Amino acid sequence: MDDSLETLDWLGRPVQCDDCRHKAMRSLGLCRKGKTCVRDRRAKRVDNFFASRPELANEYLDHPYFEVRTIAAKYASVFRLPPLLHDEEPEVRAMAVLRLPLARIGAHARDPDRRVRIAAASRLKGIALVVMLMDEDSYVRSVVVRRLSPGQLVLAIHDPDPAVRRLVAQRVVETRLGDMADDPDPVVRLEVAERLPAAKLARLAADPDLRVRFRVAERLPVTLLPTLQDDAEPLVRDLVRSRLVVDGADARGRDDTEKAHGTGT
């Protein structure tokens, strides 16, 4: 069935235009059943309505359907939003948190619903954001980790969730990256192997995970490659042999060129 043909309100009843307070908008092309309608239960159609007439949003902040309140809060005057911080529905509270000044939303870093805390984590700054590293929800913490500076991420190096630690390994300041080389999760160690300075990669040459050792073999300076030439995995040994031949030849070629030009040591 064509999705546009279903026009039901939030109570599951067919949408009626004849008794709608905004029916005059239809003649102006600002309202269209199945596309742009504040009575429709589909959020996209309600959003289309307020996008075309945002000045009407203030009138719907107390609508009984939470989707309408949420979308109205997206367009309403920010001065009308504080009461929505105490709305019974988390989607409504989250929208208010996304729009209100930072000074008004700090308490919602401890909201009982993760959706509201995610909204808070996407906006808070400074110590208020750092404190959210202690949130019980790993996704909330991942939002925090994406926003903190690389220097602050040292506080999350030992996060209990490997997915969060992986994000930390991708961004933490390079001088502390080595602290994660012994992480219990191989995917985290792989991220370390991607970023650790090549000269320091040897510490991962004996990693128990093939993926980590293979990445080390790809990045190690040619002079350190012999540490992996007896690796238990043929894939690693083959890569090492290939690099010793190709990269070693390139290095010798550069040395010969430098000597020919009198620049060698």
C-alpha cells in the first residue's frame, strides 16, 4: 500500500480536515493530508507541518501525543521550553535539553532515561561533561568520549566497555597510547597498533592476536622486522619476508644514492 494513503491520527482514527482549526491552510498549500499534517500520527508529517509554520509550535507544547510535543519543542520559542524538562516522556525532555541554554540542562546529565542523558552528553562542556564518564550506560559514555579532548581521554583508558575503549584508542593523546597496548580486548589493541609510533610497535610484536601482529608487521620499520620473521602465522611471516625484500631493497637503494651524492654518513 502507498504509505501516503494511510492518514491516521495518534489514536488510530482517520484524519479529518473539516473540523481542523488549521483547515484554511489547505487552500494556501501549507497543509496536505498524508504529507503535512499536525493531526497525523507520523512524525515526519507533523515535522513538515511545523517546518512550514513554526510560529504555531508554541500552541502544541501541551498536546496529549508525545510525538507532537517533541516536534513542537523543536520549533517553539526557547522561552517556552523549561516546563518540558519535566515532561513525563523522555523524548520531550531530550528535545528540551538539546535546545535550552547549558545553564538549564546540567541536572539532566542524571536523568533516569538514557535518551535524555545522551542529549545532555552531546551538549555539556568542561567538568560537567567529564563527570558523565561515570554514566552507567556505555553509549552515553561513548558520546562523552567523542567530545572530550584527546588529553582528557586518559580518564577513560580503563572504561569497562571495550567499544568505548576502542574510541579512546582512536583519539587519546599519543603519549598515553602505549598505556593501552596491553588492553584485554584485541580490537582495542588493533587500534593501538594503528596509531602507535612505528618505532614503538615492537612491544606488540608478540601480541596473541593475529590481526594485531599483522598490522604491526605492516608498520614496523624494516630494521625491526626480523622480530616477526619467525611468527607462528604464515600470513605474518609472508608479509615480513615480502617487506624485507621490497622495503629492504628500497632502503639500500636510498643509501647507495646518498653515498653517490656524498650525503651518506
